[in-house]
Amino acid sequence: MANIYTLEPGKLLRIEGPAAVRVLNGEVYVMGIVCGPESKFTVLRARKVIVKPRTVSRLEITLGPDGNVEVAKPEEEVIDLWEEKLSKLDLRGVSVILGAMDVGKTTLTVILANKAASMGLRVGIIDADLGQNDLGPPATVDAAILEPGQAVTHLRMLQPVKAVFLKTTSVERVWKEVVQGVKRLVDYLIENEKVSTVVINTDGWISTDKAIEYKVHLIETLQPRNVFLIKRADEADKLIEAVQNKFADKANIVVLPAPPAARIRSREDRRIHREMGYGKYLNPPRDLTLDLRKTPIVNFPLFCGFNIPRELRGYIRKLVGSNIIHCEIIGGCLVAVTLNSALREPEIRDMPGRGKLIVLPNGWERGILVGLENENNFLLALGKIRKIYYNAGKIVVTVSKQFVDSAKIHHIRLGMIRLNEQFEEVEKVNYIAKLESLVARKAGSAR
Ligand SMILES: Nc1ncnc2c1ncn2[C@@H]1O[C@H](COP(=O)(O)OP(=O)(O)OP(=O)(O)O)[C@@H](O)[C@H]1O
Ligand SMILES: [Mg+2]
């Protein structure tokens, strides 16, 4: 049922979604822009949006389950402080947003993008938060466009135009690749989409030395005009110090307080968010069969190595200690797939004078998340491996029926997450990184 709220200047309203809002009269300030009569916006589940009236205003608000409306105390809110700092900035060029979990990074991303678009700029938005990505699926970084004059309350309302697959949601394992991925998306947005502004949201990993090294490397690589640091208590202090020390003369560094009333998402909220993410991009499912000789797994190129002569197979069986269904030499490593299903993880052994032996258990590939990429290493679609047929050199991958561009697939990239039949994450398959680095050493021919 819809309720009518009358707001006077000086009062703030905090709306927790799901909610649909219509401005009946007056003018309110929401997510960086002014909304006049007849404007509408939605607030998604588990999200809060602050509404500040500029004149006496009447709002019609329809709440969904768990939705809520409350009057916010001005001391609980940072909206005026943020507005004061943001209004002085030049939003052209690249802006990067840093901060811990649940401090309002995604909210600030939307506010900056809305503001820039309201000034007539074409805006590129990049969500580089692998775990809580609001633009595209988990384990990816994605780019979307906000057209001049367009505004949104949530990133999820935008369709990504380009994506990079990063294999996992554990940023600490792939942060160097994240930096490269984000850089490629920034270049794409500026060169191909002709945007004047790029706003980049990041993950909340900021507390360790490695995390700080990652964020500093990101700034070094992107050379942004503005760096926003959202500060809650002393959590971000080391990061702020590192950024100020290194970039004070190269970028505008803007430190903003976190909203004290921000909704803290539970681990459960975060897991649901991720799982909804995989399902959304794999449902309704269909199977796709690819020839691994023509469409290789770029980071573990099975069927692209050297064949092992038949007469050597007996020797390898002895070496492995059980029957093998496939073997070849990839990047100087002898890779053998064994029938021994007791093996839980791949076994990696030194063969004196001959490189490594990698023994994979039969079925190792089942459920692994993959990226199907074009020739420029951009993601076309996510997939989940069903099975590799070693006799035929083929792989069967579950993809969404909505994915119709299979002719564009140039290669497959193996991810580091295993999904079950419901596309829920069941395991992090971190050994993939090890396999990848072992075979990459000498795999000159692999793309
Ligand atoms: N000014 C505010 N007042 C109250 N709640 C807010 C405010 N700004 C954002 N929120 C809510 O706080 C929560 C966290 O904000 P947001 O998602 O923007 O943070 P984040 O840093 O991106 O978090 P994550 O680490 O989960 O990506 C969200 O539910 C958001 O709607
Ligand atoms: Mg976020």
C-alpha cells in the first residue's frame, strides 16, 4: 500500500528498500541529483537511500516486504558534508573510490555518476568489486554507461557494456589482474565509448599491507583526477596515509566520513548476493559443446600440447600409479588425467630433470566456473563446466539460453570457483592458479 509523506526542509527521510517512490510535489535531493514533481525512483532490497527536501515536498512511497521509512536525524547523516565536498570537484576524467566494506562506496559511485551525467557528461562506470559486484556477475569487473541526463538509484539498473573475467571473488589472489582488467575497461570506455568521466568502485579489502599495495598500484596505473577515501573510525587510516604520501601532488584526494547509519550486510546477505549473481547469468541453462583444439582453455590449454607416443603410456601409468585417460605435455609439464577418483586435488610431482608431473583426478573439472571470451580477452558469457570428453577433445559447458553469441567465443578461461547444480558456490578451487602458473612458464604457443 502506498503512503504519502510530507517533508519539510531540514528534515531527512531514510528509505530502506524494497520501495517505490514518486515525488508528488516539491523538490527533493536524492543520490546526487534533484528530483522534481512526477519523478520516480526505486530503492532495492537491503539498500538505503537518503532523501533531502529542498522545498516542502510530498512523496508517495510504496514499500515491499522488509521495506522501511524513517526520519533520519541530521547528526546520523553525512549527506550535507558529502555534497559540500563533491560540489567543488571537477568530475571529468577518472575518479576512484576506496574504503572498507559497507561504508557507502557503491552509493558514492552512483552519486558521482548521477552528478556528472546531470552536467551533460557521458559517464562510464566500472564496478571492480569482485565479490559484491552490482553491475555484472561475481568474479568479474564490469563497465556500464550512464548517458547525459540519465540518473539511477542503483548500479544494478544498468546493463554492462564490457566485462573482464577474474576467475574468483577472492581479490587477494588476483589483484594484479584486477588492476590490468580495470585499466583495459577504462581505456575501452574512453577510446570506444567516448565517455568524459569514469567512476570506479572498488572492493572493501584495505586493511593489510598487500591490500594497500594493491590500491596504490591501482592509482598508479589509472592516474585518476580524483581519489575518494571513505573513512569509518580508523579503519582506512593506513590506506589514507599511503595514498596521501604518494599522490598528494598528482590527484585530488578527498576523504569522506562513512554514513553512520549505513546498513551492514551480513555474510549471509553477501553470499545470497553472489549466488543470485551466478544464477542470473546462467539461467535458463543450456549446454554448449566446444572443441578444445579450436577453442582452447587459455590458462590451461588441454589438447594444445604435445601428444605422448603410445609406447610411453605404460611408463606414465606406472609413474602415476593408476590408469590414465589422457596425457600430454603442456608448457613443459606432463599432464595426466587418472581414473583414480580417490584423488581429491591434483598431485604435482617433480620428475627429476624433466619438469613437473601434474596428475588430475577424473572429474576434476566438474562445476568449475569459466569465462567465455572474445579475441580481445573480454568476457562474452559465464559458463559452468559439465564435462571434458578426453577421447574427442571436447568440453561441454552450461551457459544461459540468453547467450546467443557462441560464434564469437575465441577461448575459454578457467575460473577458480566450483558451482553446484543450483549455481551456488560450493568451493574455491584455488589450485587452478598453481596449475596455470606451472603450464604458463613455457607455454609460448598458448594464447
Ligand atoms: N547515507 C546513508 N545513510 C544510510 N544508509 C546508507 C547511506 N548510504 C548508503 N547506505 C546504505 O548502506 C549500505 C552500504 O552502502 P554501500 O553498498 O554503498 O557500501 P559499500 O561500501 O559499497 O559496501 P560493500 O562493501 O558491500 O560493497 C547499503 O545498504 C546502502 O544502501
Ligand atoms: Mg559496494
